[in-house]
Amino acid sequence: MLTTYIEAAMRRATCKLLPEDGTYFCEIPDTPGVWADADTREAGLQELRSVLEDWITLGLARRRPLPVIDGIDINPQHALPGAGTPE
């Protein structure tokens, strides 16, 4: 299911060429902080996938709710907003 979630998220990825320096900026809507920049679109998407994987791992470890993407919900049943924050 995790692979399916990642693939669904990556299908939503957008990349744009930045005219200032000729690099590509890639991001995935609804995944705050998941972005990458690179010299080529392909390299940007590869880096974006790595950032997404780390973002998911951290979110699950901290029991943060992750967005449902294309009907795919990878949240544990006990994930609650604010769960996992230091007390």
C-alpha cells in the first residue's frame, strides 16, 4: 500500500523551470514541505520521491496525519492531530 501511495502522490507532482537559474522546482500539492530542485526535471522528480519517502516516514513515526491521496489512506487508526508532540 505504501508504494501505491507514493506512486499516487508522484502522479500529482508538478515541476516548473525557473528562468532565474535554469533549474527545475518540483513539488506535490497537499504535502507541505515536500519539494525539490535540480538541474533537470528527471533529477528533480527523483529527489522529490526521496523527500516524499522521508516525509512519510517522519509523519508516521510522529503519528502525524498524512493526506489521503486518490483514496489511499496510510494513516494508522490512532493518528490524531498533534499526536506525538513532546509534552
